[in-house]
Amino acid sequence: MNRPTGGSGSGDRAARSARTEQYFRGLVSEMRRVTWPSRQEWVSATILTVALVAVVGLYTYSIDQLFGLLFGLAHK
């Protein structure tokens, strides 16, 4: 099945180039508006994330051990 390509001239290429340029200009503009965290905020968030991962891991391990024990007793 052949589909029309909409033309193959350099006009399409120029329009695509203009859209790409406009996209990156908008991207840079938005990135300048971002409020980036300070180093202290970044370190605090990282420590909190690592601590929460450790707590969830320990909780999951504990529940797994408990169910293993219960199913082991029920299997006998």
C-alpha cells in the first residue's frame, strides 16, 4: 500500500528545522524557570530515599521470613 508522503521538497525540511529550533528554544526557556534544589536539599532527599528503601527492604524481608516460618509449620 502506497501512502502519500506530503511532498519531498526542501520546504518540509525547512519547516521541520524551524519546529525543532522552536522546540529547543522553548525547552531552554522552561529549564531556566525551574527551581533547582540546593545541595543541602539534594543530600537530605537522597538520605531520606536510601533510608526509606532500607526500611521497606527490612519490612519485606521480615514478612517473607514470617510467612516462610508459618507455611513451614503448616506443611509439617
